[in-house]
Amino acid sequence: MAERDGDAGGDGDDEELTYADAGVDIDASEAATAALVGMVGEGEGDYAGLLDIGDRYLALATDGVGTKLLVAEALADYSTVGIDCIAMNVNDLVAAGVRSVAFVDYLAVDEPDEGFAEQVGEGLAAGAERADIELVGGETAVMPEVVRGLDLAGTCAGLAAKDGVFDGHAEPGDALVGWRSSGIHSNGLTLAREAVTREHEYTDPCPFAGYDTLGEALLEPTRIYTDLLDPMRERGVRAAAHVTGGGWTNLTRLGAHRYVVDDPFDAQPVFGFVQSEGNVSDEEMHRTFNMGTGFVAALDPGAAESLAAETDGRVIGRVEEDDEGDGEEGSVAIRGLEL
């Protein structure tokens, strides 16, 4: 029988579910990250660490798959989580304007298992092929007192000319071009799992098209956006955002402006299912998930339509002065919400 994660607690399943209720407090996480950075220092770059090596930057990013691994465990299907691991890293480098060149993985397990290790490797190989990078090794650690099941993470290295990286700062008047996500990707799975397993199991038939089971819908691999890098550079993209943890508030990482998104891609059915099963508010959904759009770039409006046309993207909105904000954080307006 598939693993059931349990419900959110409270008096019944009509209780509104939030990411914090499910176990992940974004504000607390950001505070902890800020504390860590404050102690170890911070290099150049936002989505990636940039190291000056003379005429170029060496860029590094590290990330993992997160609790999506629990869905893979429940279905005994680890064949795609390696794609997610690579995608979450290389997409961050793309957001910095850097081409990925190499990747190393770290697999921690409670006990060695040749079967799932082979499946993880299958996904890593598929992800590396999609991202056009080299797998240059990795590490497997057996830690039964630290890990239950497994954890998968990795580090990606990239190179970029100093004039090739994105400035990282959008400007009022810029257009926003967006690209469709493949689904939930690898963020917000703690909330998604909690919502789905209130009344269902991962092996239950999927009520919307494209998947046999609910678990398969949650395991849809993260889209890899490395093919966007050259077209974005050619059209002078100033800044880009990988829509990951924090959902649409990721746009404010491009500067303290008002980001008006009036034509986003439609959210895939999996998002509607998660929202209805968890009684999740519209605002919480957009603060947690990509809601159908996985990557966004800010650039001069004169180049936006051609970039969108060449890359199967869409002009989804614009950057404005944040007249009502405090000048420090910025804001996002999308689907009648103010984030």
C-alpha cells in the first residue's frame, strides 16, 4: 500500500492548509538562511555563487530534490528524481546567465540498495543529457542514524565571461517574458503531499489527464531551461528568476519593484487538485508554487516579443515602480492577488 503522509491536523479536512502548517515556514527558512550567510559571508551573485577567476566567473550552485523523494519512495520509482536534482541546480545558473558545465551528486542513504541507486543514476544521466552537462562523479554515504530512506543533492559548476552574466536587476518599464513549467517541479512538495494525502493515496487513479496515478503527477520532472540561455543573452536580458521556493515572490529578487503579471501561463490541473484537496488559499498557492510558469526574464520591451516567439515563451507582464512599497522588498500582482 502506498505511503500516506497523514493530514494537517485540526478538526477536519475542511481546514485551510498552509505551507507552514504542512511543516515549512518560508519566513523562518529565509531568516535561518540569512543567519548562515551572515556568518560565512556572501559572494557575488544571487542564484549562484560567482568566483572571479580572472577573465571569467566560475559559478557554483547547490540544491537537492527535497520531499519529492517521499513520493518516489511511496511509488518505489526513483527514475526521475535525478532529473529534478540536476534541473534545480542548472536552472539557478541559467537565472544568473551562466552555462553549466559539470555536476556532482551526493546520495545519502540509511542502507545501500542497488535497485534504487540504479534508478537514481538513470535520472541523473537523463538530466545531464537534457542540460548538456558532464557528470563528473559523486558520493554515496550510508548513514542509518542520520537519514531515513535517502536524500539526494548535488552541486553544479558553470563558467561565464564577465560581460556574459546577467546584471540581476530589472528596471521599471521592462517587459517580463515567462516560460511554462512542467508541473509542480521540486518545490512545495511538503504542502502538496499533505493536501493530496488527506483523502487519497499516491497510487490512487489520477482524476485528470496525463497520468495513471496521483503520485505520477507529483513526480513529473522539473523542466530544464538551459536552452534559453543563448536567446536571452542575445536580446539583452537584464535579470531572470527561477520560480522555486517562495513561488511568485521570487520575482522580487530582481529588485524592489512592482511586478505586474497579467498573462501568466495557466496552472496545470495538479495545482487545482492540490488546492481543492488542501483547501489552500489562492495567495498561499502563489506564494508556494510556480502555478504554471517556471522561469521569468526581464528585458527591454522592444526585444521581448521576439524572445518569446523564438523560445515558445510569452510576454506575461511588466515591471513598474513600486510606489506603494517600502523600497526594500518589492511586490507582485498576479491573478488579482498582491504578493
